[in-house]
Amino acid sequence: MDKNNPLKQKLLSKTNIAVVLALGMLAGFLLERAWLSFFVFAFGVNSLWNVHPKHWFKEKFWMVGFAWVTMYAVSYLWSDDKFAWEHHYTVKAPVLLLPLAFALLPTFTVKQLRVFTLWASAIMLAGVAYSLQFFIKDPAYYTEQYVYSHVLPTPAECDHIRFSLSVVLFIIWAIYAWPMLNARWQRWFMGIAVVVMSVYLHILAARTGLALWYLFVVCWIIRYVIRKKAIVGLGMLAGLLLATLLSVNYIPTLEKRVWYIKETIQRYNRGEVKSDYSDMGRLISYRIAGAKIAQHPILGVGSGDMYAEMVDGYKTMYPDVPEEYRLLPHNQFFIVMLAAGVVALALFVLWVLMPLAWLKDTGRTFYMFMIWFSLVLTLLIEPVFEVQFGVFVYLFFLLWQKNALRTQENR
């Protein structure tokens, strides 16, 4: 298509705006909830502008997402706490917007993806620098805090779980986007950024982010062994093992985190199930949620009454747990069924699995799979779709990678 073609210019204009708004979403995630909401809405408006609604209903991923979120909406009818219902429903608004916006957005160009990657890496590095400056100022204090499972302050309003997850997902994206970088300085910059972020994850020692980082690196090396040079790949695995041992012994925050995990396991093996240890608190929440689900399998308890029902379960099953440790189950599948029953769970599971259909027989879909798999694992240990930052991180990185695959297919 000719560069002077008005249609192509119109499409380029829309995708150029989309890149700016995507960077705005990423910055808003790190800085301010209100800005994140604004840029998500603006991204949706830009993508859907002049797109006839008849095209919406061709997008199956959006329709299934709409269906399971609607089950939350319908649970209003049997929720007593309408204020809590409103929170659990409205926080999922991006599920109703972003899948449709990304699907109906014109395909990005390689240049646009390259620009996004470079600017996004600068944004993420700024977030990492913000967090690291606390450790640099007072390493002894923050190292000691890890004994109590208190980690370094982070962007995203100190939501270290979601922030560490976003760092891992961006590292996966950066390696995927590496062939798009067409200048030496760009590759040097991106390589340094990936190394800095990887080291930071070890200093932060947030278990979710660090575990997913290791999962990706090990899978990438195994893929390298299979596809390219086995000896080099095995050398990488040996190097990774050595680096891990050195990190555990010489990064004080990670050393304390490992101690905390060992202490938790030892206490659990001795039969000491206490909610003030985060992993034990998760197990307790699962047991209570399972009991409540068994009592209300068809419709659930209503998304507005989930917490009240959990508190009731704590009083009955674990009365010694202090009020501040009484949680919603840290598992999104449990939460969906607890809120709206078995039909909602079936729709949610279908929606979660649908991105597997996006994978095609090309080498580059490995990165799509790793982003999807990393996100699915977080659903098993976190209430991802009950917090704004969780909804954003899940949708943004998954859908951005999907859109990039369209660029690859059109090259």
C-alpha cells in the first residue's frame, strides 16, 4: 500500500496514538491508579473509534470474558453488601474493554514496536531505580525487614507482587523484541536493561516474580539446547546454577527470603499452621473457601458477600486467626466460584485457556506461551482479578504480545 494512501495514514495515526497510550498505561501503573484508568479508557476509545459494533461480536475472547464478568454482575441479586459487589465488579471493567480494543486495533509496525520497547524499558528502569534507592540508602534496615516478610517499597503503590510480575513479563517481551532492534546502541541499552531488571528481581526477592523469572530462563535455555547448540545450552544451565548459589549467599535480602521460606516449611511440618506466615495464610484461606464453595456450588455466595462469608468461615474453623490476617482465597479460580458459582468458573476457565489457540507453529510463539503460562500460574496463588493492578498486568502483557504476533505474521 502506498505511503500516501489516506487509509494507511489513518491506520498509522491510530496505532501511533495507541503506542503513546500504551506507554501512558505502563507509566500510570507505576505512578497513579487514576492515570492508569484514564489511559486504559483512552486506549479503548482510540481503538474502537469508527469501528462498527457488528465487529465486536466476532471476537470470541472478548465475548467469553464478557460472559464471566457478567456472572459477577448478576450476583448483585444475591449479594447483601452492595458496596463490596460494586468494587469486585467495576475493577474488572478492563476485561470488557482491553481485549476488544487490542483485537480491533490495526496491526502495529515493527518500528512502532521498537519505539514502544525502548521507551517502556526506560519506564520500567525508572521504577526499578525508585525501588532500589531505598535499599541503597539503608541496606541493613531493609535486609532485616525480610525476616518478617516485608520487602522493599516498589512502584504501583508498593504492590511488589504485581510490580515484580510486570518486570518479569517485560523481560520476556524485551527478549522477544530483540530482533526488532536495528542499532547497536539499542541492543546495548536493552541488554543492560534486562540484566539490571534480572538482578533487581533477586534483590527484591518477591517470590512470585523471582520464581517466574527462573521458570522463563530455564525454559529458554532448554529451548536453546533443543533448537541450537546443546553444549552451549548446558553451559548456560550450569552458569545459571552457579549464579543462583552465589545470589542466595551474597544478596542479603534474598538470603533472608530463603530463610523465611525454610522456616515456614519447618513450622508447617511440625504442625504449626499459623496465619502470620503468608503461605500458611494462603492454605487456610483455601480450606475455608473450599468449605463455603461446597455449601454454595451453583450460584456462589455473591461477589459482594465473599469477604463476609470468609470471615464467618474463619470464626468457625480458625477462630484464633487475627482479623488482619483474614483473607479472600489467594486463588482466582476459587474466588470466581465462591462469588458466582460453577457456571462462572466454567466460563472463566474457558477464557483463561483460549489464548492457547493463538499459538501457531512458529518459533516466536514460545514467548507468547511463556507470558500466558506465567500469568496462569499467578492465578493459582493470587486474587489477580480482584485488584486493579492485577487486572491491568494480566491483560496488558498478554494482549500486547498477541498483537505483536500479528505484526510478525504480516512481515
